[in-house]
Amino acid sequence: MHPLLLFLLPLTTTFLLLFHTILWIPRRTQLHFRRQGITGPPYRPFIGNASDIRELAAAAMSRPMPELSHDILWRVDPRYASWSAVHGKTFLFWFGTRPHLAFAEPEMVKEVLLNTSSGAGVFERMQESPLVKCLLGDGLFRLRGQKWAKHRRIISPAFNMERVKEWVPVMVDSTLRMIGKWDKENEGKATFEIEVHKELHNFTADVISRVAFGSSYDEGKSIFLLQEEQKINVSHAIRQVYIPGFRFLPTESNKRMWSIDKEIEALLKKLVQSNQDTDKNSRYFLNLMICAKKHQKQEERIETQEIIEECKAFYFAGKETGANFLTWVLILLASYPDWQQKVREEVIKICGQQHVPEAEDLGKLNLVNMILCETLRLYPPVVSLTRQTCKNVKLGALNIPAGTQLYIPILAIHHDVKIWGEDANEFNPLRFSDTKRHMAAFVPFGLGARICIGQNLVMMEAKLALAIILQHYNFKISSSYVHAPMLLLTLQPQHGAYIQFQRLTNTRLHDA
């Protein structure tokens, strides 16, 4: 073969492959959806709309929020807010060369998350950037298929309602320790101000450490601090188009993420090893997994590394979700004194004012539950879900090709005036006194087989902590508070949550 041909052949092949991947397939996909009436922002070769997403986010973050406005979609999920205003609630956008179909129709959301009428296994959990593994590990959150099913089967018993009720005394103790710390630090003051977001992160960290591992926040503090730094690193990294192999390059950011991951793994490995001789009847999350490691049946065993990966996710997600959720609950009740007084009256009527709530009391707190649900509607910890099609599928009236990534904007659905009425951006807990709504209209923890495994724990923890705080204090929004919801993997206040507390009389809480 002529030497020139030897040179040109691989060059031509590479060019054709790039042309096919970067230009031909995206063009064909755009035309496919356009014929069905679906448009979106224009595709840019290789990067798609990644730079547009970053610009929209930067512009949204630079705009001040109206004081205590709950109309937050434009700031928290600006891509969906901006593009849906132009292209409708269902549109196509691109991250790199991958097409993303965004939609907020509850019936379509239900079909995807329940994975029913289209056939099992059609909609899979989307594989995130490998960089996410540095924070959440390679556990239940990221697993798919049979391995996911096995891990879910092993871990689920730790979070059934009866097991969670056994943890109520631990949650009570953690809450009283937090309140005791506030009182001690502000002794002699009639009123005092606290940045509750940080305090609630310490509180949920303590709860997670104790119910999962039988330890305390002080013992797990190093892990939590490392994960806080890792959260910021990963959040910045996943906003960029992922280039295969880039995570192996020794950049400064990659080296720091590797270092943190190794430190967390070493700490968790030490924790697992110290619990090897565990009682199989123990109620702790870690011990359930260690028992599975020793299981007589090979198919039900998990290895030490798998336990470590699960612990990474549980440490982070358990703390992050609970703390941010409770922060928004307190911000809302501090902003609406009438609702705060109504819910306090319910707590005192059912639990009394000088006794801590018990597990049986929590199920009777109907208004507390409505307030928690309304908070999750307005400020869901996770503002969007993603899935992908693993084969050609019909969803609603749309024909969707295999490999399409699906973007479900939970926040947009929760604020949709067609679903919730003209007051969709207002705080109105009584809307949850009526249960007549589409099952996919309110999905703060997801839906279907992959629904958040820890939702019982998060709700019980929030009910208990809120009830005890209401027994103990009146509180209102501080003049120091700046309302600025921000997405940093989960929804949280950008500038913290400053709340002014006033002690109530006759509130020396003790066990019944």
C-alpha cells in the first residue's frame, strides 16, 4: 500500500467517526424530535449547551432574590426556567454530544419512574460523571441492574418504619444536645441569633453517625469535613463536559479529590474493621451490611469495599438531605408566625410542653406533616432527576430513541400553577389536607423502585426535631438573613439561615 494511503486511511477514519458522533447523530436526533414538535436551544459541536447552562446559572446567581419569595425556579434551575419559557415544557437540550429531553408532564414522569407500561428496564438510572464516585461512592445511589437489586434488598430493612421508630430515642438525644448547646452559649440572653444551617448539619451528622454506626458526630467529624470539601470539588467538576480519561490526569483538582477519597476510605475501613464482631440483631445500618458480608449464601454476601462505598453515600446523603430540609422548614416557619403558632399548639396538645415526643405521638402530628410536605414542595432537596432510555421507546405521544437522557425538573413540577393552582409559589400547608393529586405531582424523594431509601428516616428526624424546637422556642427571621436559594448538589441557602430565637417559659424537657 502506498505510504500516503497508510497515512490518510486512519486520519480519514478518525475524521468520519468524529463527524458521525459530533455532527451527524446530533443533527439526526434534532430532526427526529423536530418532526414531533419538540425544539430546544441550538446544538453546538462537542460542548452542546454546556456553556449556555453555566452562563444561565451565573446570571441567575448574580440577580438578587425578592425578599422571601418562593418563586425560585429561575434561580435554582435556570436552564429549565429559561428554555421552557421559549420552547414549552418539553424541549431538547444537549450536554456534550448527549441529547437531554426535559419534560414536566406528571403522567410521563410517572411512566418513567415507575417504568411500567413501556416495559421493565426501558428507563435506567443515568450513569453520572465518574467524578461523582469520589463523593457518593459506588453504592446504591449509582448502582444499576442486579447488583443494585441485591444491595437494595440488603439495606432496605434498616429503613423500614418499625426500625426507624427504634431510633427515636437517639434522635431525641441529638436534638436535646443541640438545644442544650444553644442555651449554654446564649445563657442570660432573652433573645439570641443562630445560623441554623450549620447547626442543623452538625445535628443530622450526629444522628446519621449514631443510627448508622453507633458512634457520634465527634467520631465521624473528619469524614463529614472531608465530604464537605469534596462536595464543592465534585459540584464544580460535573458542570463541565466530561472528557473520557480526564479524571486520570494529575491536575490539581483531580489530585485533591483523589487525596480526599483515600482519606475517607481509610477512615471508613477503620470503622468497618472495628465493627467486624457485630451482633447480627443490632439495629445499626453498618452492622446489617457486615452481617450480609458473613452471609452463608454467596449471592447475598457483600465485600468490605462494597460496604465502604455504601457508607460514603449514607454519610453524605443522610446528613445533607436532612439538614437542608430542616433548614428550609425553620426558615418558612420563622417567616410565617401564624403558621408557627398553629403548629406549636398542635405539638403541645399532642405531646405536651414538658415531655419529649415519642414515636407514637409523631404519627398524630397532622399539621406538622403538612408543613413538612409543603416545605418539600417549595424547596425539595433534589431539584431534578435523570434517567436514560436503553432502547427506542414511546413515551406519551413521543417516540424517543435509545440513549436519550431524560431530565425531570422536580422543582418545576412542584411549582406548576396548573397542578397546584395560582398560589403555587405561596406557602400554604393546607393544600396537603387534600390527597387528590397525580402521584407524580409531588415527588421530593422520587418514585418507584428507586425511591429514596432513607425517606422514613428523614421525615421522622424532621418531625421530631421540629416538635422539640417548637416546644422550646419562638423564632423569627433575622434581619441578617439574605434569601438566596442555591443548588450545590442539593438545594440550600447560599448565605446561611440566620434566625432569632426566644425561649418559651416552662420548657424543661425530660423523658416521659
